[in-house]
Amino acid sequence: MSADHQATLIDGKAVAAQIRAQVAARAAALAERGVRVGLAAVLVGDNPASHTYVRMKRKACAEVGIESFYHALPKDISQAELEALIDSLNARSDVHGILVQLPLPAHLDEQRILSLISLAKDVDGFHPLNIGRLAMKGREPDFLPATPAGVIRLLEAYGAPFTGADAVVLGRSNIVGMPCALLLTKRDCTVTICHSRSRDLPQIVRRADILVAAVGRPHMVQGDWIKPGAFVIDVGTNRISDQSAKDGSRLVGDVDFEAAQRVAGAITPVPGGVGPMTIAMLLENTVTAAERSLQ
Ligand code: GUN
């Protein structure tokens, strides 16, 4: 790469706006048939980031004509009470999708809660059966988890070469890293999953034609870790202090963007990359759930 090389900027805001417009049209078509698309958003406790995410998701619902039903629950709610709420949402015909914002407080059994969500309403794709299908050849989940699905959509939109490519996923979370790795495997990439215990991370990352960084460590991935021409998807949303910013802080990714964009072929900014896609994919899954409910 020449000294003044600049990677293509992967514009998640623009791709997400297109998806939201399609979702709005599909929701309007359903409304003509008498179906108001509905998403139930369940939030337990007072995690500030979770509150922000749920507020953004509900606002996005309103903008595309999806009704959201908000259930904000105290952090000490019992397992039985939360299970009863899920049962009641499963039974409601005006709720097409159920979103339980994660993480849940430690005393709650997350796996059991997620497994109680009706498969037809599992718009987050976190039901163990859907995750299991994602991991199996020749099987397809009913819904894909939103952030991983958004990552793949961005790579598609910018022409990433999946088949045979070396893909490296940094991070192995249930919500992002692991499902991303499974999706890339389904696309015939050769996938390496790295994590905090991996040896010689830079050397592994340098092999990546496609890099997905989802570790939550600000600027961990250095410019000289990037293979020239690589597709770099930065899922990190880390708040760091910045006295020059209005509120004294700003969001940065897991990748040193300034350095990486001089080497990469294409790269997502933070903010404005994966973030808007996560919400768009949730909306898309919800309208899909509503369409299927008519079949
Ligand atoms: N917590 C972090 N990301 C997500 C997400 O995509 N869905 C839910 N339900 N919780 C999350």
C-alpha cells in the first residue's frame, strides 16, 4: 500500500437506512392487511448501556412502523416472574418478536429464559435451537442474531470475497464472536477464532482477508496487524475519556482506525459501522416474524 492509501469506508449508516426503508414498506403492507407489527422489549435492571440500547431499538421501531411493548423490570425480579412474562408474551398475537436485552442479572438463568421464547418470536436468534442450527451443516436457524447478521450484510454489500478467504474473528462471545464465526464458516471462509488466551495474536490477525474484531478493548488491533487489502469489521463500542469532546468521552472501536485505514481494503468506522446494522437486522427479523405469522 502506498503511504497515502485510504481504505474504502464501509458505511453502516447507509446500508442500515436501506434495510430500514425496506422494513418500513413491509410493515406498511402488513398494516394494509390489518396486522400491526409488534416487538416486545424486555429489560431487567439498570445497566446504563442496556437502557441506551433498548431506547435506541424502540425509537427505531417507531420510525419504521413497528409497535414496541416495553417491559422494564426491577433488577431483583425472580426467575419465576420473568418466565411468566415470557409465557404471556409468547401467547399474545400482537407480539411478533420478543427481545430480552442481555446481560441479565447474575441470579437469573439466562439460558432457560432464552429457551422459553417461542421459536416463531425469537427475533434475536438466541434460542439454543437456533444457535444449534447455526452450528450445523445443512441446517438454517429461523432467525440470525442481529449483530452477526449485520456484519455479514456489510461484507456482502461491499463485495467481500467469502469463499476460501481466511477470516479471523477476535472474540468468542455468544452474542457476537461465536455466531459470526459460524456464519463465516457457512460462507465457506476458513475461520480462526481468537480470544484473550490466544498466543501471538498479531501473527494470526495478519493472515486475515476478513477480520471481525469483537473483544471490547479500545484500539487493541494495531495498524501493522492488518493484512494489506483486508476487510475489517470493527464491532467494538468502547467509551474512552476525551477531554476535547463535549461530554468528556467518545466511542472508539477495537481497531486503531487511523492506522488500520491506511492498510485495509475496506473498514467500518465506530460509530457508524456495525452499530446501526444491529438495529436494522432486529427490525428485519421482527417484520419477517410478523409475515410468517400470517402463513
Ligand atoms: N446485548 C448486547 N447485544 C445484544 C443484542 O443484540 N440483543 C440482546 N438482546 N442483548 C444484547
